[in-house]
Amino acid sequence: MIIGIPKEIKNNENRVGMTPGGVKELVKAGHTVYVQASAGVNSGFPDEEYIGVGAKILPTIEEVYGIAEMIVKVKEPIAPEYSLIKPGQVLFTYFHFAADRALTEAMVKSGAVCIAYETVEKADRSLPLLIPMSEVAGRMSIQEGARFLEQPQGGKGMLLGGVPGVKPAKVLILGGGVVGTHAALMAAGMGADVVITDISLPRLRYLSEILPKNVKTLYSSEHHIREELPSTNLVIGSVLIPGDKAPHLITKDMLKLMMPGTVMVDVAIDQGGCFETSRPTTHDDPSYVIDGVVHYAVANIPGAVPFTSTSALTNATLPYALALACKGWKKACQDDAALAMGVNVVNGKVVFKAVADVFGLKYEPLTF
């Protein structure tokens, strides 16, 4: 198969679809890989490393899309890429369709086969291609939250972990999945006073056993969240419904419960955000203030640490990319039910029910 790895063009997206090590495995398996010039430079992977493992370099994004049977990238295509996508071309990337009607309609119109990393789901409900970026995003949410608690960034001027004689900041984490767990580990390690919520009692019991003692668990309900907000300094939103829009756990009227300078980090912004007042921001302009509360809603948080993120992502995606390349997308999905769950749009049809439901589009079950 001919595989293309274009340079990401979303604002401050410094990751690349695959490391040279991943490309080497595809080439060893007999495939041809074209990488756009300088695609990996911001992740720490110069063109020479790709050439060294057998990839071919193309100067423009148009040439990569034009020659490739399968595109492997990180973020969803944005408007300048829509016209480059060909009918029948396989796109293997994060899509987050439920948060973007224009993207969904463009991919339906393109006739491409869109396989979304974030909905590849194993029988145990785990999301193997979302987990590595969730781990990064969870840890980064605390790193960024701590920064925006600083007074020059608009925050209350608190050190997350405090110092002897001064209490640490209180962190409220909404959602006890992979993002929330890694956020709790990072916040606890920095010395914060942490509360993590979830609607699953088995999950809360598990978290209570594995997390440090400065992390308390709390059943998630609107009442409990409202009770916690007046004393909270940093809120992390990390709820996820695979392939669907995130629910709004903090509404606009709840902002008045918070102290001025409180920081909210919405890690769920790729799926529409779990705060009613969230809107996507960028690494160039990451925050804004509503009712005295600092909102941080960067839609590609792991893009700030691209070397780590690209390496972690390739570790997870490579086996699936090899299967798609070696077998073709239909046979690969027939052989792997988890990969089949990743197929969202095929030849103009929406085959993932949650996406169809969000936009009122016709849902057609995946067939081979």
C-alpha cells in the first residue's frame, strides 16, 4: 500500500502521524511511505531520519494526499485539506466528528473511508488509541492549570502544592477515566488537595485503592459539584462518551459559585467540552476569562509536547496501521472488531451511530 504522512497544519499542532521507527516497520512490511518535507521536524524527527528508514520525501501536502492510498496523521483534516481527500482514500487519524458538523459533512462528501482513533474500542470498553494521548493530556492539564493559577496568567496567584504553613490549592477533577486518573496522579504528586469524581462506584473504589492519600473520591452529581466549587481553585473537565458530545457538567450559572481567579481546564473540548462556557482555544491564545474564571480549552493539549506525544501515539497506532496496510481496511476490520469500531464514515455514509444522531444524519450500519 502507498501510505502518506502529511504535515499537520492545525494551529500549533507540532505532532506528526508517525515516528521514523514506525515508518521503518511499514517499509519492512513492503509498503511505500511518503512523508511531507519537514512534517516531523517540530516533533524532533528531521527528514533525514525518515529517509534513513526508507521513506520518500515529498515537498507539498497536495502531493502527499495525491499519491497516498492511506493517510496517517494526528488531527482531523481542516478546511484547506478537504478538497485534497479522494474517494475511497483511507484516513486514519483523530476525527472527533461529534464536535464538528462541517468536518462530518465534508468527509461524507469526500467519499473517503474515515477511521477515527478515538472510537477504536476493545471488548472491555477500553480505547487503545485514545489512551496514550489521554495520559499526556491528563498530566498536561495539571501542568497548564498550575501555570494559569499564577497571577500574571489571570489566576488567583496560588502555588498548586503550597508551601509549609500555606495550604495547597484544591483541584476538582470531573471524570475518573484515563485523563482524570493521570491528572490526579500529577496533581497529587505536586502536593495539591485533590477530589476526583465519577458516576461509577466500582471505578471510584478502584481509584481510592490506587491513588495517593491526598486524592479523595466523590460520586459525581450536580449537587456534589456545586458543593465543591466554592472551595476549588482548579477544575479539570475530563468526561468522555466515546464518539459522542461531552455533557455540560458545569453550566454558566455555576461560575458565580467560584472564587475569582479559579482556573478551569476543559480536556473534553475535542468532543464539544464539558463546561457550558467552553470554546476551543489554541496554544497561541490558550485562555479567556468569564465571570472572573479563567478558561483553558486548547483543543490539542498534547501538541505542546510533540516528541513525547508522537512517540506514544505511534506505539499505539502502529499495529493497526500495519493491519490496514497489509490487509486493506475491509479485511483488517473484519478480523478486528475493535478496529471496526473506529470506522465512522465510509463512501458518503455515516456508519457510527452517535455521530449520525448528533447531527440528525442517516445512520447506516457498517457492512463489508
